[in-house]
Amino acid sequence: MKILLLSPQSGDDVANSIIQQIPFMKWRKSAALVPPLALVTVAALTPPEHEVYIHDEHAHGPVEPILEENNYDIIGISMIANELNRTLSIAEFCKKKELRGRVVVGGAGTAHLPRQLRQFMDTVFFGEAEDTWPQFLKDFKEGRQKSHYQQISKPDMSTSPIPRWDLIRNDLPASAGVYGAGAVQTTRGCPYDCAFCDVIYIYGRKPRTKPIEQVMEEIRILEAMGMRDIFIADDNFAGTRRRAKELLRELVKLNNSFKVPIRFMTQADISISCDEELLELMADSNLIDILVGIESINKDSLKDLHKSQNVRLDVHEAVRKIQSYGIAVMASMIIGADSDDRSTFKRTADFVKEVNITDHSCHPLVAPSGTKIWYQFRREGRLVVIDKESRDKFDILTNIIPKQMTRVELIEGLIDYWETVFDPLHYMERAIGFIKGVKRKPRVKQAKLRSIWNHRKMLVRMFWYFLVQATPDHREAFFKTFGAALRSAPYMLSQIIFLHIRFMIFHTRYKISAKLAREHLAWERSHPDEVQVADRSVPIPREVKESAREIFAAAYGRVRKRVSDRETLYKVVIESMVDYIDRFGESFQQLDEHHRGYINESCDRTIAHTSLPEASATCDLPVESPPPGFEREILDRLDQTFRIREAGTA
Ligand code: B12
Ligand code: SF4
């Protein structure tokens, strides 16, 4: 069979394809920050009897001309939440043209695919595809493929094969100019529980790790294919610290064995700042930039967002500590939590200045569907229905109504914030501050100047741009920062150039974001009545009702072990089920292991705060399975509970 795997490019993408807008990078016909790791992974999961082709729209433009050849049996789209409109338009195109290929969709974004839109796809994949994709191909061959596949338990990452980079070999070398960096994933999942984050629902709370030898092999392959920078695409690289150190020890050795060490970037939580050994290993692996979810400088907002790991420490100190090892901190911030007000913008900008943040993103709080805050805002009547046109403007607009600001004030505040923080001279001061704050020179093979040579084509254009074409403030920022590194830390030159490119990326990105946000604000101001608040009710979805027997039995089994009083048992089960439906109702397909884990935790939590009567000697409740009528009774009482709750919040 011929399979086309494709990555859609949203017209509103201001992240992955932003590189195409940077003045000194426009020579690239089209380009993206990172290659489609999901596609090459799914390709590697495909048995060799099939032919697989890859099309990344970020790198090669619209896919329609290729689709029109009508050459494929399966057209597989990989989507994330902000690629919904483009995914739909491709699926609709395939249907309209009556192509023979079946349209299947997978990726982190399918969790956000509204039920009514799934009709345009022949099959939808929920969750990781290590088990489900091979199963689907088998079913497809036998003509009995299903309308959806869901990974039941989180796959062991050792079953995730080495990605088929060979399929996009020509695009990979840094010299080809198509991708900014390669991608390697070493873990999935995150142990934390931030209220706005869907990582834990998609990839789980227990970090799963890829065998270290395989990670090293993947890096060797990318290096041999000419990649000079690699993004470690983990949800939280240091979710399991001991393992992260083991991996880094190997990485230090491997990277020093290359003629020119690779530069790495990744994502991790702020607690890495407490572990000096880890920071040393990171720096010595040539990990030059880490995205850290700082989210807010307001402790109350951090509490609102359940970002407990950031409440426990002094964020200023933590950032300085990481930077002192020569690792730049990319601070990811959010404004709009319930404890934020209009003063938060200035306080956040002051923080970014004080701790010399080099690269930085700041967005309105968004409530992704199914997350804790999504339910909270929906229940409180503070969730807004995002109109069709704005669906892909993820992170520019928001679907919440903040508590201490209006929606308009939130977005206006952000537009001003972006203009201040991404001003070139402001950046210059921070970058120079970062250089001065480095206390330990990373022990990386001294090939950093040679690594500049690897990027010579782009560097010539970059220097020419700043010398001749750039505005005076951009010129000053570039040359003064470069000069500061040259004078006080020449070993940082390559990193400083990298950070300047990152700055230009964010500067450009937020200029476009501000324009889009202004256009939207003009509309929202003139059509206040059309901003539609989402229905507050969180009814019991049909799919949950259909699986009620199994779900309630799971809760019953857990509670019955510790509770023998009938009424208390029913109360605990109801409370846990409300919690479970709040969390998983909207995205529910079937009861998977992750759900069972959650039900167990929820039951235990509820029992812990319930005063239990003395164990009844004459308990008539069976231990193995629920008594007859249990399912009906729980459903009725749940319905009643939801109705009362809605009335209570009206
Ligand atoms: C690298 C990365 C990026 C890169 C590049 C993204 C890219 N297009 O490749 C950059 C830095 C550019 C980026 C930007 C953004 N990202 Co990002 N990113 C990631 C990250 C860390 C790794 C992605 C990856 O390569 N994963 C490895 C692959 C193997 O995993 P996977 O994609 O889940 O694929 C598996 C399954 O989903 C499935 N699958 C995937 N596709 C398909 C297709 C088919 C047909 C099938 C059958 C199966 C299937 O099979 C795979 C194997 O199990 C993820 C987090 C994560 N854990 O994935 C966030 C993540 C994808 N990003 C996210 C977001 C929100 C964004 C931004 C909107 C952020 C922003 N504010 O700008 C932008 C959007 C940019 C864009 N248009 O692409 C969210 C998406 C949320 C969602 N539910 O959709 C994620 C999940 C992180 C999070 N929860 O916050 N991102
Ligand atoms: S630490 Fe990051 S990845 Fe982990 S739950 Fe919080 S926001 Fe999500």
C-alpha cells in the first residue's frame, strides 16, 4: 500500500514556520524550526511491505497538488490543536475530490477534535500510535478498519522505533536550510499536574523513557545526516532526574566524539535549578537553551494554575542559577489567571528584565479542552466559544474570561507587553546581562568557533542584514551583544548568535501576533454580543453512559475494599465519578488504564476526606462486583448532582 503522511501548516502558524518571516532567512524557500518527528516515527511503525511518503507543508507548501495525483491508499494527517482548520480543509478536499485514499488523523490535537467534525475523517487516532497504527494497517488490509483507535495503555518507549529520517534525508542537513534543528525524543509524560496543561492526559503523569542507547543512536544518525542543532522534544526532560543524568553522561561522551559538538535545546521544569550536578552535565552536553515553564511571577496565580513546583522556590534565584552554568532560560509565561490583574504585565516585564531572560514567550491563559481549568471556567460561565475563523490562533486569543480584567484588557495588555519586551534594545541589555552572569564555562570540546563555520551561509546573510538593512536599534542590539561576548566570553559566541536568531524569531512572531490580536479586538469590541459564552453544563456524555457499567465497577471495586457502609460507599463513588467526568467526560472514548489510575486516585482522595462510619458487621454489599441496580442508581444520582450543581452556579 502507498501511504502519505503529512503535517498540515496552519495559515495562522506563528511558531513552527515563523522562520520564513525572518529577514535574513528569507533565502530559504520555505522552512520550519523543527522537522515532523511524529511523521517519521509513524513511518517507522509501518511494516516494510508498505511504501511511505512524507509531506511537511511547513517545508514544502500546500499538499493539494500531491493529493490530486490520487496515488495513495492512506492519507495520514498529524495534527496539533492549532492546526484544526487546515486539517479539516485537507480532509474536505480529499472527500470533495473523491480521492481513493482513506483519510486518517492522529497527533496530540485529536483530543481537541470536536465530535461533529470527525465525520470528515475515515479514522481518528487518539493518543500515541505505537500499538494502534500497526493494528490499523492490519485491519485496513483486511477491510475492517475502525472509525477510531485509542492507545489503551501508555506504550513502553522502547517499542518506539528509530524514526525514518531517511525519508526526508535531503531536507535534513543544516546546509539545506529547510529545518532549524533536528528532533529527538527521550521521554514522554510529566510527573506534575498543572491545571492548564494537557500533556498529562495525552502522555501521562509517569515519565516513560527511551533506552539511552537508542537515543544516542538517533543523535548519531542526525549528526551523520548533517544536523548541527537538535531539539530534545520531551515534555519534561528532567521528569526523572536520575535517568536524565545517566543519559547526559552518555551524551557528554558522544557529543565530544563529534568533530563539532551538536547544540541541544530542550524543555524542563524549574526544579532542575536545585541540582548542580544535573546543571553541570547539561552544560557539558552543550545544552545551550532550556524552555522552562515559569508561567507567573505571582505566587497566587501559580497556585491558581496548580504550578506547585514553582511556588516552592525563589524563581529569580532559580533562573540565575541555571544561567550561571551558561544555559539560557527560555521563560514561558502566562497572564490571565484569576489572581492576575492589570499590574501583572509590568511585574512580568520587570522580572524578565531583572533576571536577563534571553528568549521568551508570553501568552494569555488558554483553557485547552478537558484540562482542570477548562472545567473550572466552563462551570463558572467564563469559557468562551472560539469562532471557526479564530480556532487556529492558539495562544494569541484566549477562550477564557479573566476574573480581574476584561478579555479586551487582557489582550491589549499583552500587545503592549510584547512591544516592550521584544524591543531590540531591551533584549540587548538582557543578553549582555546573561553573558555577565555566567560563572562556569561549560566543558565542551572547543569547537564553538568551528561551529560558526558550519552556519556560514546564514551568518553572512545575517551580518549583511544587521550591517546594511536593519533599523539602527536592531543594528546596535546585534553588534553590542556580539561585542560583549567577544570581549568577555568568546566561547559563548555561537550561543549568542543562536540566541539572537531566537530573539528575531520571537520579535517577528509577536509583531504578527499583535497584528492578529488587534484585528480580533476590533471585531470583539464592535460585536460584544457575538462573544458566545459556552454552555455551563457538563452533562454526562453519551459515550460515558454507554461505558457506565465498566467505569462504575472500577470505582466500586476500589471503594468497596475500604468502605462497607452502603450510603457512604455510594457517596464516595458519586463524588469520584463527578471528578472523573469533569476531567475526562468531553474526550472520553473508552476506559483506558490511565483513566483507571485516575479513578483509583480520585476514590482514595475522596475516602481520605470522608468520615467513615464504623465497619458494619452485617454489610450486604458484594466485594467482587457491584450489586444489581448499582449502575442505574449511580447514573440517576450523577444526573441529579450535575443538575443541582448547574443550578447552584447559575
Ligand atoms: C517539538 C514540539 C514543537 C516544535 C515543532 C512541532 C512540530 N510541528 O513538529 C515547535 C517548537 C515548533 C512547537 C511549536 C508549537 N507547539 Co509544540 N510541541 C513539541 C513537542 C515538545 C514534541 C513534538 C514531537 O515531536 N513529539 C514526538 C512525537 C513522536 O509524538 P506525537 O507527536 O505525539 O506523535 C505520536 C502520536 O501522537 C501519534 N501521531 C502523531 N501524528 C500522527 C499521525 C497519524 C496519521 C497517526 C496514525 C498517529 C500520529 O503517533 C506518534 C507516536 O506515538 C510536543 C509535546 C509532545 N510530547 O509531543 C509539543 C506540542 C505538540 N506542542 C504544542 C503546542 C500547543 C505548540 C504551539 C501551538 C505552541 C505555541 N504557543 O506556539 C506551537 C505550534 C507550532 C506548529 N504549528 O507546529 C502542544 C499541542 C497541544 C495539543 N493537544 O495539540 C504539545 C502537545 C505540547 C503541549 N501539550 O503543550 N512544538
Ligand atoms: S510541568 Fe510542564 S509539562 Fe508538566 S504538567 Fe506542568 S506544564 Fe505540563
